[in-house]
Amino acid sequence: MKSFAVSQALTALAKMTLRQLRQVASDLGVSLYSRKSKDELVSEITSRKQPDELSLEAIEAEMAPAPRPMAETSVVFLPRDPQWAYVFWDIAEDDRAEALAAGASQLCLRVADVTGLSGGSAHPHTLQEVVVDSHATEWYLPVPLSDRDYRVELGYRKANGGGWISLAFSSVARVPALHPSEQILDQFVPFSLETAPATAPVPTTMEPPGDTGLHERLYQTATSQWRRISRGSEAFHELDSSLLEDSERSASGIGIWASGRSDSGIGGVAPRQRSFWLVADAELIVYGATDPAAKLSIGGEDVPLSSDGTFRVQVPFRDGRQLYPIEAVAADGIQKRNITLEFSRNTPEDNSNPADKAIAEWF
């Protein structure tokens, strides 16, 4: 009979969660109970209690009820997109009863524009009041203007225009802009505190990292109709023939740099030899946003969209004219939107050269 009682006790303990077993072990004074497994806790508890004390009802009766947190009145303002925000709140019963006793009639949300302000102040004539259901705990609010800071106040309006009973204020939150950001995205670099940081290699070219060839294909498409008229940007990326001739003359001893003029004693400065170089270029950034499910193309080339529908493409910006027809087609293929961007660049002077083509000069 005793073994049957022990078996029932073990079954009751096995049905308990690890947290419940730890609480029982704590009440019994079991050492290091938080480090023990469930089987070890069951063994410790059964060794310290009598079989008739190990029923689930007896254990639950001895356990202290879990403390319930005191409800507090609060409101949270969460912008969802540039046009809508999600607001949820909780009202303590004491605050609700006190407000009703003071004549509260309608539960309201007040949205205030606080952009650039501090100390709880708001811009004049920007306060908007929205009446909500008295038993609701969440609401969607239309945003008056995007790219601004807002704060929401929860409260009751008294009957017959008798005033306002404030309950709680939300934190200030920024509503995102309707148009894409003009700031360049930050580059996040992974690191480890356990290993020494590696020295980043010095880039030898001016091509953007992770290039898939898309930007070059877009450039070729955008300039195909203009390359029949002019040379385009080739002059910027090739050394001027006149510069090469000057460099060859200097290296062959013909010209002022190798004529021995510096050796004549004028100025008293000894001649020196050094290679000098310069590289400069420009890029064109085409960016925008559309429906995330849409298909976007630039000059007939498909451009991938981010999860929020934004896109950002860096293309070469060389001499000549460039044309970028941008088209977005809805997922069902019915709706379309398009825009054509035209750019022009001119380089009036080019005396640059890459490091691997720098020629030693005397000066």
C-alpha cells in the first residue's frame, strides 16, 4: 500500500512543471534547486515528504499564489507607416472609477505634433482629438503629416463640455517620411570582442562592393542612343594622348623637366624624381519606392525591390547624356506607373591618371 502511495506521488510530481517543482524544492529548503534537473528535483522532494503529502492537491495547497502585477494606466503610440499609427492602452480600474466619478463621458485620444519641441509642449493648432469606444484597448489613428514627431494623450472628455480628464501620455515617436530617405544607408560591420580586428584592405578600384553588373548594364542602356552622336564618357577613363606625349617627352630628356635647368643653380634646390597620380569619378544614384509586390524595371532591366518596396541603384555618371526610363507594374499586371529621368555631364578638364600608369617625373 505504501509503494502504491509512493507511485501516485511520483506521478503527481511528474505532472508538475519545472518551475512548480523548483518552488516546492525552495519551500523544502533543497540546496541548489535551480541547477537541478526535473528528475533530480522529484527525487529530492520525495525524500523529504511523506507519501500522503505528495498528492497534487496537497502540493498546490501549500504553494503560495503567484503575485499579480498592479495594473497601471498607460498608452503606447506605434507608427505603422507614413499615414497610419497603431495605439493601444490599459486603464487601471481605480483610474477609470475615479474618472467616471468626476463626470467622464467619452474616452478620447489626442494626437499632438511635438516635432523639435521639449518639455511636453506641442505646436499650436496641431492637436487632433479622436473619440474611441469606451471598452476598446486599441485603435488605428490616421497621421496628419508624415516625417514628424507625435505624442498621444489618453483621457476622458466630461459631459456637456465640462472639461478634460487626462489619464496618460505616450512616448514621442517619429512617423516615417512618405518619400525615400535621402541619407545613404549605414554600413554595419560585424566584429568580435574575442579576436583582434582585421585591417581592411585598401581598395584598388572605384567599383562599388558587391557589383553584379546591373549598374553597368543600366548605364549602357541609358546611353546607347547618345553614343552615336558623341564619344560619351570614354575620354574620362582614358589618358589624354597629349598627356602621354608630354610624359614621353619628359622621360626621353626633351622638355623643361629633363633639360638640366634645375641643375643650373637657379633657386638652389636639388632635382628630385617622383611619380604622381590622381583618380576621380562620379556615380549617379537612382532610388525610389513602389508596392513591394510590383515588378520594377529601369531601361528594360529588372531591378530587385527591398521588402518594403524601396530600391536604390548606383550607376556610372560619365560624360554625355543618360536616359533612365523607370516603370513599375502591379502584381496583377493591370496598373502601371512610369517616370523617365535624363541626366547630362561634362568634364571640361582631365589631367588625371591611375597609380599603375604614373610616370616618374623630375622636378
